[in-house]
Amino acid sequence: MTTTVAILLIAVGAVVLLFGKRTFVLFAGVGALLGIGLVNFLPGQTVSVLDLLIVFGLAIAGGLIGFFVKGLSHVLMAIIGFLAGGAITFGILDALGLGLGLWGFLLALLGGVIGLILANRFFDWAIIILAALTGALLVTRGLQLFSATFVGIIGTFVWIVLAVVGFVYLSRGKRSSK
């Protein structure tokens, strides 16, 4: 089942990197990333059906919320900024192989507050940045499930490269419209 989850995470991450400017895609990616962070708090070392349901249930729920509530996009972007900031913080700590327990949770809350502030201040750019970071983290987490080689510095490097490439790809139309 770990291979299935890895493939699905890589696929969801790739979709977010390609189409993350659409809010429902970004929300689905953040839901999946949040699910991964929450699953890490559950006891047990193997991937279970419950873990799979949490991760992809939150991804589907996030996508549906993003799709049906487009009119409240600024309010939802503030919420998703908070959730994405926390989820990205969890993802970075995981990619670095740091299990900080309560401190990790507090850092994720701080990341959430930073994400909320950035999402409110720079709405269009927040979507692009969050989509690039989220998509890159999902792909990296999927690669980490395939091979422990991607944990630590190599995973961090892959995540940074994917985030930069995703940012450049998603922002290509943004710069030319000014």
C-alpha cells in the first residue's frame, strides 16, 4: 500500500505544480499535505487504510470546498494560507527528518500564522507560492515513501528545486500581465 500512496502523492503534487492557480486544485493539495502532517501524529509506523482515508479524504474535501465556494475566495484563502503554512512547516520538518513533537506543532502554528498573513496581503502571489511549495512537498513526500534516500538533505534539495520550478511555471503569466 505504501507504493500506492507514494504514486498518488506524486500525482497530486504534480497536478498542484501544474494547475495550482486554480483554487480547488490548491485546496486539494493543501488538504493532502495537511493529512500527511496529521497522520504523522497517529501511532503506528505502517501506512494503514485509515491513514490513506485521512490524507485523500482531506484532499477531496479541500478540493470540493475550493470548487463550491469560489465567491468566498479571499476568506478561504486566509484559511488555506493558515492551513498551508502549518502543513508546509510540517512537511519541511519531515523532509529534514526532524521529529520535534510539541515544538514541531508550535512551529507549525507559527507557520500557519505566517501563511495567513501572506495570503491576506498578497492574494495572487500567495496562491502561486503556496501551490509551488505544496506541490513540491507532496512530490517529495511521495518520493520519500519510495526510498529513504530522499529523506534529509537530498529530499530538501529536491523539494527546493521542485518549488522553484513550480513557482516559475505558475507565475509565468503573472509577470507578463504587468
